[in-house]
Amino acid sequence: MNRRERWLVSPWRRGLVAALAGALPVFAFPAPSLWWFAYVALVPWILLVRSAPTAKRAAYDGWLGGLGFMLAVHHWLLPSLHVFTLVIAALLGALWAPWGWLVRRFLGGVPSPGQIAAALVVLPSGWLMVELVRSWQGLGGPWGLLGSSQWQVDPALRLASVGGVWLLSFLVVTVNVAFAVLVSVRQARIPAVAGLVATAAATSAAWVWSPRPDVDGRVRIAVVQPGVIDGIASGEKRFAREEALTRTLAGQDVDLIVWGESSVGFDLADRPDLANRLAALSRLTGADVLVNVDARRSDRPGIYKSSVLVGPEGPTGDRYDKMRLVPFGEYVPARSVLGWATSVGKAAGEDRRQGTEQVVMNVGNGLRVGPMVCFESAFPDMSRHLAQDGAEVLLAQSSTSSFQQSWAPEQHASLAALRAAETGRSMVHATLTGVSAVYGPSGERVGSWLGTDADTTMVYEVPLARGVTPYVRFGDWPVHAALLVLGALCATEGARALRLRRPVPPPPVPPARTVHESPAHPGH
């Protein structure tokens, strides 16, 4: 046993190393945005897990690495949820325990070429299952999916149009597994290199084959970002600032004006004066205004976050109520059990109500837009369904004002690039306080970002595209393929376990011979 192995004998030291190794991929996401680092960031974690002395220890290494990963990608929640952030990271980190077991099962010791070939498929499939489970809205949603670190890489965005962010995650993990084998198992370098070559060939073929969006015209969409406005009567002050900024858009020939999340803090039916002021802005600018109302509704009980379209005559009737709420931020899951979270952080004091269906709105000049609110832009299925329903432009109204000095605003803005590439539809990410951004139908950036220090308006020439991407047509097929892989693995492991448990019949015993028997003629 060498010095490093002796040092890792301590479960506490080993657990700390696992958590630190699991946290490394955070540097591939914004704000560092070291996209290339994603392809090697898992290698230290994989090397640690494969060296685990037992399968149980490998599962622990997977769990603690998952804790480190979740804590790193959600570190900006600490000022709001405090110690509860650690609790959530520990619970969700447990999803990586089976993945740790798989790493040791296929890469432990000196793996055979067959084991390495299987690992290049099984381990990415296992990772994808972890991402799928934690993507459930009740567990926090798909924030920090490994594939989303590739939001600024053109070839990766092309692949996203084929298999979504899921395909990117699969490929990133595959490359990490291959590199881990290259640096740790000298006898298996040929299979590892073959795996890298096969991955490169498959991705190149998909990149060449995938259709490019057919751009057909442009529309002018304005984003209004008022900046941070706090204190007494902040709702009235914010509305006044947004109103003043919107007036500057008069004469700029815009097709649609978008305000950020919670841009209006009053129900417009209760405040007809605000509805009239918005209608006046629509008449002045010649464009509909899409606002976001965060208020108790007058026509039904409860607080809703709603995208509301206002035209020159007032609200048009087009309204989208947010469907996927942020756990703890907008509601407290199992409040009777976890309600104490409100006493240790900034958890929601009252649960907001959910909408029931997505909406495609018709705005000026026949443009059809699909609105989402806040972290709904992290869910690839929501933008996919809007594209299927005929949305020509995707919109996300957001506010990350509670996390201005963290990496959260840039991480959130980057997600729109993936949603645009997956669907072949341009996407506008409009915020109250930055970062606001627009991406074209291939995921390319359109214009400049509005950072967290900006309080202004920006008009974007947004491309319109026709056609249907493979991801929109076929959906989450990489996830289904991963399920098949893991199903086949379970069947194989089950059959193997049955063979090991089956008693081996004793070898046949030759008939006994007496001293009076002849060897040539038994019995004589």
C-alpha cells in the first residue's frame, strides 16, 4: 500500500476527497464557463471510486461526490436557505450512490476489455438516470445538468438539436470514463482509445446529419430590464421605472416588448389604473407588452405568477400561469413537515398556485410566442412542447435579484441557448435585474447580454426559423436508450446472481470395487 492509499484509508479523509472531486465540474458552468473542463472534471471522482476497497465504500464515495456536486452547482442558494442547502445536497447526493457502485463494478481492479466497453455505455447511462430523477420539479428541477455546460460550443449545440441536453450529458460522461481508463489502467488503453474514437465518429456523424434551422425572417423584440429596486413601495417604483424605460421604445418599430418576472406586483383586474398605463404604452410603441404578474388573483384564490399580454385596448386575455414552481422559493414541499425551513432561510411564507397548461400566444403581426417563467427554462420538455404547439419564439421571464453577486444569473441565461438549439426556435431570456440574453435558432448568441449592472432596454433582431429538429420530433430518446441499457444490465446481473446461487451438483462417484473384483470385469 503506497502513501496515497494509506492516507485514503481514513473514511473521513476519503469522504472529503470524494466531495471535493464531485464539486469539480462546477467550473465548467458559468461564470467560469470552462466548457472543455467538463470532459475531464469527473476523472478524479471516477479514479477515487474505482479504488474503493468494497462495493459499499464505492457507494459512499458516489454519495459524497454527489453531495459535493449538488452543493457546488447550487452554492448560490446558501444565503437564502442556509443550512437547508446542505440538507438538500446530502439527500440528492444519495442518487449517485448506485452510480458509484457501477463505477467499481466495471472499472475496479484491472478491468477486461469487455468491462471497459460496457463501462463506456453503462456509466453514462447511470449518470443520465441520476439527472432524470433529480430533474423532477419536486426535487429542484434540472439545474446543473452536465450537458448544459456546453451551451457556448457550436458542435455541441448542433448535437442538442438531435438528442437534447441528455445526449450532451451522455457524451461528456463517456469521454470522462475513457480518460479515467487511459490514466489508470495501462493494459486497457487500446479499448479506451477505441471508445474515444467511436464516440468522436458517432458525434461527427450526428453533427453532419442533423438539419440546420431554416431562417425565414426576423422580428424586433425589446427587453426591458429595470435593475434592482428594493425598499418601501418597491412594486410601485419598479412599475414606474419599467414604464419610463418602455416609453423610450417609441418609434423604434418593435414587434413585442417583454418585461421580466414579477415585473407587476398587482393583479391588473384589481388595478385598472396599471392596466390602462400598460395599454397606453402599447399604443405609444405600437407593440404588445408581455408583463409578468406576481400577485393574488381577483378571480380565484391564491397567488399566481402569470405571463399576461397587454395590447392597445388593455389585457388581451392571453395568460399563462406558471406551472413548475421553485421548491422552497415559491412553495414549501410537505409544509407540515418542512415548514421550519421558513425560520432558517428565505423560504416561501405562502405557497403559490400552479397553472395547469402551457399556452402559445398570438402577438402583433401574427407572431406566435411560447412563454415560460423563471426556472421553467431549465426543463427541456417545456420548450419542446411549446415548439410542437406552434411557438415561433420562446420566451422566459425571470428574476434572479436575490442572487445578484453569484454565478446564478449567468447560469440561468445560458440555459436559453440550449433550449433554442434543441427546438430550432429563437429564445428570449428577459429578466428584471440581469442577465438578459437572446439566442438564435441554432443556439447562437444574438446581440449582447444585459448584465446585472444594467438598467436599460435593448432591441434584438430575433431570427425566425421553420422546420422541426430531431429532438422535437423524437423527444428524450437518449434517456429511453439509457433505460434499455440499464434494464439489460439488471437482467444480466440477475441471471449471473442466479447462476452463482444455484447449487453445483457433486461429481459422479465411480462404483466401489471390492478386492475380489477384476479391474477389467467388475463384479467378477
